[in-house]
Amino acid sequence: MIKWSRAWSWKSQVGALALSTCVAGGVSGCHKKDADDKAEAEKAEAERKHRPQGDRYADGQRLAAALKDWTRRWSETQDLPACDPLLKDAADLELCKNAATALTTLKAAAAKPEAEAVLIHDAAELAFATETAAEKLRNASMEKMQAEQKAAPLASGSGAPKTPPPPKAPPLAWSSATKVRGLSSAAKSALAEQLKPIDGSVDPAMQVMQAYSRANRAALRYLSQFLQFGPLPTRKATFTELEALSKRKETWPALGRTLREAAMAENDPTLQGSLKTLAPKLSRRSAGIVPATPDLLGAQPGGAPPPAAPPPPAAPPKGE
């Protein structure tokens, strides 16, 4: 009995020693695990902060859906007409031919379809070509209206009976050197009214202007699909292409609006900063350019300024 008691006491001491050793080791292990977890969390947070931002469309599905719809749109887009109704100079007509070729090239690329880089470049070329041609067409339209206004008094001197013309918007005053950019809604309505014949049919010149303006707007909207809905590398590549366009045409309000809209939706800080920097530069008007504003709608035929308001009556002398 005494031997058994001594043996049990010895085993108890060994067990207690082993338990204390295990507990000590466990505490140390717990501290080590906590430190490892903390380091892992800090590493994950650092990776999250340095991860490229703004790649919300990384899978490309949003852009793919948009391009599928635009493939159909381009296939339904009619070819651009010749500019003969308004332009006569060979160099100006060549601008229209370049725009028509650019549209054909993009339609073929979209139907294939070509790689994204090719589509972006072809769309940028179409936007530039149609903007350049449309600007020439707008200038020619203004000159055409001015010539018709100058010829109107001569026609009124004949003895032939005249039918009172229907009411029209006030004429626009434009010199042959005036460049038209960024027409306001009021000016566009007045221009359309001036180019519309009395019988209500559409003037061929107006049809040409509308065709080139539509193609230009479509090209910019197409580019905005890549700029807003593509993965981050695609959005950056599109911006690079548009930045190159801005060097070819420094004043381009419509392109500036496209960049500004993209900047509002962009959440990559670097790309958003680039968009915000370039957009206002394109919207600035060069010195010497007279914009089409509603103020000009009150101008008189022949380019004369609108009549000044009569001066206010003089105050009566004191004492009367």
C-alpha cells in the first residue's frame, strides 16, 4: 500500500510538470498565432490599398453588350452623301470624301469585328473627319443664307406680284470669315428654319448637314462606350486615342463633353484626373471665334447689328 501511494505521488508530480510545460507552450503559441493573424490582416489591407482602382468592368461583359448593340447600329447607318449641295471647293469636297471613307472603314471593322484597339482608332478617325467636314458645311450654310438675304431686297423691287412669306425666325448675321462652332439649340433651330423651303420640303443642303452631324455624334457616343464601360486598360487606351485627337483639333466642345461625362463616372483616380484636366481645354474657344448664341438672333439682314435701345428720357430741370 505504501509503495502504491509513493508511485501515485511520483506520477502526479510528473503529470503536473508536463501540464505546466504544455500550458506555458500553449500561451506562447497563442501569442504567436495572434501576431501572425495581425500581420496577415495588415498585409491584406496594404494589398487592398495598392490594388488598381476603378476596374469595375474588369470582366468586359458590360462593354461586350454595348458593342453588340453598336454593331447592329453601324450596319444600319447609311453612307454619307456628297457635299456638292453646299461645298464647291475641291479641298472642302475632299474632306467629305475622307469622312465617307472613315465611316465605311468603321462599319467594316465593327461587322468583322476587329480588335478593340482597331475599333477605337477607326472611331476616332471618323469623329475627327466628320467634325472637320461638318464645320465646313456649317460655314457654307451661313454664307448661303447671307447671300440669300442680300439678294432679297433686289427681288422685292420687281413688279411681279409677291406672296407674303410665312413667318420665319430672325436672320442670323454671319460674315464669310466667321467660323461656327458649338451651335446653341436656338441657333440650330433658326438655321434649320432658314434652310427649309417655303413648300415644306427639306433642303438638300440641310440633309447633308444632318447626315454628317449624326455620324459625328454617333462616333463620339461609340467612343464613350470604351471610355466608360471597358476594363481599366481599355479605358486608358481610349483616353490616349482621344488625347491624340485633341492635339489635332484643340477646340472641340463636343469631345470635351464626352470626356467630362466619362470623368463623372470614372473611379480610377489617375484616369479621372486626366479626364478632368483635358475636358475644359477642349471646351475653350479660340480668340476671334464668334459663337452662335441667341444674342445673334436679333441681328439685322446683311450683318448689321441690332438697333440700339432708345436712350431714357432726360430728367426735367430742377424746380419744374
